[in-house]
Amino acid sequence: MEDTNCGENCAFFKSGFCLNEKECPNYTETIWEEAATGKTKVVKDCAPKRTMMEQQRAINSITAMHGAFQKLKEKVESLETMLFQIINASKKFLQEQEEIKQIEKKNED
């Protein structure tokens, strides 16, 4: 995760509202520990920028999931159609077998 803070390019800093990035009302600092190495990392963020980035990441994830669900839905619909065809063919076969048995029974009598 990379820093998103504005530093000297911040509109608040340029206007003189704050004297440095840490005084900016949008400045946030988080400390992360990497699971693999155990090293700590300080991430300096501009809250609105980070929020927008995370929102876009979430939208992309949801869009990808929607696409995957749509493909799955299409496969399930195809499977459902095939199953109904098999069931109907089986019913027709069983009916024909029953008719054949009845004809053979009549012929025996």
C-alpha cells in the first residue's frame, strides 16, 4: 500500500490553513505489519484520496463478482434445461414401456 498524502501539493497547505501535512484535517497515518516479513510500515494518506481508491477497488471487485455470478447463472440455466429434457425423455420412455407391457398382456389373454 502506497502513500496518498498530498504533502506540499495539498490545497489546505498551499492556502496556509495548515503548516505541515500532519496538521491537515485530511491526513491520516496507519501502521501495518507485513505478515510475511514482520516489518512495520507507516502509510501516510489523504483520507479523501484513500477513500476514493478503496471505493474504486470495491466497485471493481463487485463488478468482477457480478460477471462470475452471471456466468454461473447461465451454466445453471443450461444444466436445468438439460435435466428437464432428460426427465421428460425418461417419462416418455417409461410410458412407452408401460404401453408395450399392456399390449403384450392383452395379446397373452
